[in-house]
Amino acid sequence: MTDLKKNFKIKAKDFVRAGEISIKIQSILKSIGFDPALIRRVSICAYESEMNVVMHGGDGYFSLTVEPETIILNIKDDGPGIENIELALTEGYSTATQEYQEMGFGAGMGLPNIKKHADSFKILSGKGGGTLLTIGFKVKES
């Protein structure tokens, strides 16, 4: 397998297109022939991180890197940043607005789900500084 890198733009508050990146990533990984369980884990993390940017992060960028032994998602946004990362990683904690909750979002499971399904997870953020997520998955030989 050759290395692959795909880049995508995320537009803040664009709920019409929200989720399209994670669907494209799922399709790419299926076409390569990865294990369905791995594709599912990557897709969950891709969707959760994409939605976080759409709802909270301002505009952003999403990259998928596929290497022989790893799949890496990098998500960067120019939003307000996460003031308390430890709190944001707590299941059930949400900063979603009433409007987003009425749309079915904001259960406070986004970042906890990402951390749960990833093999590696790194988040860099601070108030006023945007957010960078790096999410990694080990590719197991079949």
C-alpha cells in the first residue's frame, strides 16, 4: 500500500455539509480494503471531530493520512479554543447551545468518543487559540 494524504476544509456552522468529510474518509478506507471494525472506529472519530468544528470551532481543516502501519486524522480549527480540556473530555459535559441540543447534538460525548475509539489522541488548545486534534489508529495486518 502506498501512502495517502487527503485534505478537506470545514466551514463553521455549515450543517448542510456537516458529516460529508467523515463519509468521504469512510469511502476512501473501504476502497483501500481496511478492516470494517477499523473503518468504523476511524469514521466515528472523523464524524465527532468534524461536528465539533462545525458547531464550536470556526472554520477549520481536516487531513487524513494513511501510512502502512497507521491512519492519522489531524483536525485544526480557528475557533475560540477549549479553556478546560480535562473538563471537555468528561462524558456528558457539553458547551452546545440550546439550538444545537434541539438539533440532536450536545450530549457531551464527542471528545470522549474520540478518545475511546482512537489508539492515540492528542489535543492542543487554549482559550482564544483554536484547537488541534491528532487522532491515530494502528493498522493491523490481516
